[in-house]
Amino acid sequence: SSRPQTSRCPAPSRLFPAMYKLRSRVFSVSLLLSSNSVAQGYSLGGSLPHRFSRGVALRGGASPRAAAAGAQEAATAVPLTSASLAASDAAASDWTGDMMVVPVWEAKEGESIALGAEAAALDAALSGAVADLIADSEFKGKAGSSAVVSLPRGGNVRKVAVVGMGLSTDFKISGARKFGATLATLATEQKPKQAAALLPTGPALAADTQQAAFEAAMLGLSPDTRYKSDADSDENKPPPLQALALLGADAGALARARSFSAGVLLTRGLVASPANYATPTSLAACAKEIADRFEGMTLTVLERAECEARGMGAYLGVSQGAVEPPKFIHLCLSAPGGGKPAKKIAYVGKGLTFDSGGYNIKAGAGSMIEKMKFDMGGAGAVLGAARTLAEVRPAGVEVHFIVASCENMVSAEAMRPGDILTASNKKTIEVLNTDAEGRLTLADALVYAEALGEVDTIVDVATLTGACIVALGPDYAGMWSSDEALSKALLDAAASHGELLWQMPLAPEYREQINSKIADLANLGAPGGGGSITAALFLNEFVKESAWAHLDIAGPVWNDKAGGATGYGVRTLAAYAEAVAA
């Protein structure tokens, strides 16, 4: 692996000489570097504009701008709960602790709730407390519902809770997640230190649904308090739960749930972090932590000069208005055992750590500029998937994780509407709108991914268009693909983990909308709708032979009602890699 290196940023006139006229400028720049550096003042005069790359520490510090804003460390994962979740073969009637949770299936109309054998034995040991709770609270077993009662002192259990599973005939992955989330809610509200939960029977949960439930419990027990000044206050501190015994659980499903939860929490942490913490530099630091921690993972980070040498004019055109230096991040997870892998996958994530819109600035109601920290949601998903896959290590598959990270800002050196950029495949692009910037960064990243050689599939993930939210709403991601087999495999991977994904048309009828009269391509389609389709068609121009899919996650990347960053995409990407390995 190679350590990211800082380098002096070249003048934009060197990157795109045809686009710049000589300008006489004299200006002063005062840069505040990170705490382990020194403050330096620069006064420069010259005939061309200049920008500066500033030295930063990869560990223990964010970018210099973040340091100036009071940030103490780079963006990190939301910490996984410290509570121990463990599979147990103990009988519920013999368990001793603060709270026992009993799941029950909703009864069909005209029928009564029936307890499984293990729950019935527990009920008998508790002198009918479970049955009394169901009767006294008129508990129906609706999915996600719960009821709790305190028991007399001197018994094995201080409290018993029942949790509704819904109708067994309607039960899906989403129901398993609701069960796990309810376990976390009970732990938060009832504050047990030692708790146990039976798993449903009649029918029992398969390993994949158990995994979904355990993930939801772990995520619910892992609040994000990283930016709270008093993380130990009653309002902010995590539940006091020390241990949750999962009676009858599949140990393998629990281990996988822990790996997937860690990846989702990494993604949530990155996406939720504000732009003065989650800079391109801190994304590179995050990638380095993954590479340092896990066997088989290597890292390359290309600095601006190296991207310039590769001709990445589309990516660097977006970055040129920002003070923060761009970081082109490439993690590679080799197949276990070495040797030539059976399959080679590349995941490409959009990594705009902040998107102002550029000169087509995001303004007015509905622009969501205050949430544009989540415009690196695709990069977050890719890095979260890297974290998960590095731990589960699917056999026979080599996976590449690629992020062209930068900011899209307004300045004297920013790209302008009407500029023409040249991508690394030599295609020229007329910039009709500077707020259609994500596809420009992805263009060079896709070319880079395919140039790795013998890449079977490339999947890019991006918060690309508001048009996708208009088409599918806030919960579904859209998918466009050049390959039907890849489309089906991704849909299956998403469905197996409860992530909502909908196939969209890569409509050839709309291709002419991205033609430019003066360049090869325009970065925006015609007005009147279909913007998510023309964006996908634009990206398709930068993949020649590999099977390719584009996931637009602009909707499900964020959910205010559910607490903000969702971690969407990690499970789908990890599951697809595992399916390819199988």
C-alpha cells in the first residue's frame, strides 16, 4: 500500500490551458495548518492563478480548515455498541437477569396468540406472567409493538417484555429488522444491564433473517454522539446494557451481523459528518485505517499532480474551485490465498464531501444545501462495503473500491458554466451546469476502474440526481445497467438485505439529449424530465466493455425521521460480492 502524500497543487492553467487566459493577480494567502504543523503565510505575485495543497496528518487530525473550525479529529465511524451480544443455548426458564424479551406472532382474526414451547416453559416458570401480560395489555402482536411488566422481587427475572412480530405469513427481512430495532428500543427505555431475548419459533427465523434482526439491534444500540460536547449526559449516553443473550441464535448469523453493522456504522459516520470534518483528506485517512487493519487490503491515493498526469480533467475541473485538495482513493481487497481471482469487481463511489452547486449555486427553498455533506454517500457506501468485505473475505473475488473525492465550491478559480473539460478517455464535456458535477468526477473514476484490466463488473454508487427522488420517492434507489445478469444479481442482493432498489431504463431514445454542439458531450440533458436517465446515459459513455451498473441513492441515503444517515448501499454491495464469490 502507499501512503497518501501531499503535493503542491498545480495552477489550473496547467491543467486546462485552453480554458484560461493569462491574468495578472497578486494575492496573499494565510494558511492555518493542523496542530502538528506550523502556521505559514504566503504572499505571491504572478501572471497566473495559484492554489495550494496544505499538509495534513492522516491520523489524529482532519484538514487544516477543520482544525481551524475546532475539529479535533477526522470523520470516523459511529462506534459499535460496547454491549456484548452473544448466542446462547440456555433455556429461557433458567436464565437470570434484568429483562427477558419474548417474541410473539400476531394471531389471525378470531384466534388467540399462541406461545411457542420455549416461551410457554418460561411462562410456567414465571407463574403465568407472560400470558397475563398479553391478556392485561390486550396485546395483539402487531409488528414492532411491545409491552413490559415488572415482576415481584426474588425471581430470576426483574422484567418480562413481549414483542410483536406481525403475521408470520407476511414476515420479511423488514420485519426482522423491526424486531431487532424493538429490542434496542426496549434496552434504551427499560435500562437493563443484563437482558435476554428468545428467538421466534413456529416458524423459526432463518439465518439471513436472524442476521437482519441482529444488525438492527446493534445499530439501534449504537447512537451517534460524536459531535455532542457531553456524550455522557442522560440524554446522549448509550443504554446501560452490558450483555444481551440471544437464546437459540445462530452464532454465524450473529458474527456476520457484527461485520455488516460495522460497515453500516462506518458509512453512517462518514455521511453524517459535516464537511469541515469529512474532507477528501479525512476520507483518505479512513481508507488508510481500513488498509492498515485488514489483511489483503492495499491502498493507493493519487494526489492532484498524479491525477493531472493521468488526464483526469473532468474530476479536477470540479475540484479546482476548492481550497481542500482532491484525493483519488483506491482500495483493493485481494482474493484470499492469492493467485488469480475468479472474478474482479470495481465499486466506484461519488465522493463530493460538500457540493455548493458551484456557480449554479444551490439556493432557495428545497435546495438542501445544508445537507450537501451527504453528497459523498456513494463514497461512504463503498468504504463501508470495504470495511465489511475485508472482514468476511469472500473467496475467489478481488474487489476494488474507488473514490474520486473533492469539493464543488465557488471561487475565482472554479469551473464556470460553458467551460469545456477533457476526461481521461479524451472525451470533451461541455459544462452546461456546474451543479451536475458528480457525473464529472465519476467519469474519470469509471475510466480508471476499467483500465485496471479484466474487470468483470463495475458498479458506481452516487447521490446523483434529485430527479431520481422525484421518480422513486425517498426510500428507493434507482438502478441503470448495461447488463441484465448484473441487474438481476444486484436486485437479488438488495432484496436479500431489505434495501429497496428499482430498475430504471437506460433509454437510448434520450441519448441525444447529452450531445453538445461544440464538445463530445454535455453534462446535462434537455429540460422536461428524465434527468436521472440522462445522467446514467452520460456515465455509460465512460465504460467500454465491462458489465456496468449505476445506483442513484439520492433518496435513501438520508432519512430525517430515522436519525439522518442510513448507511444505504453497504449491504447490497457486500452481498453482491459474496454472491459473485459463491
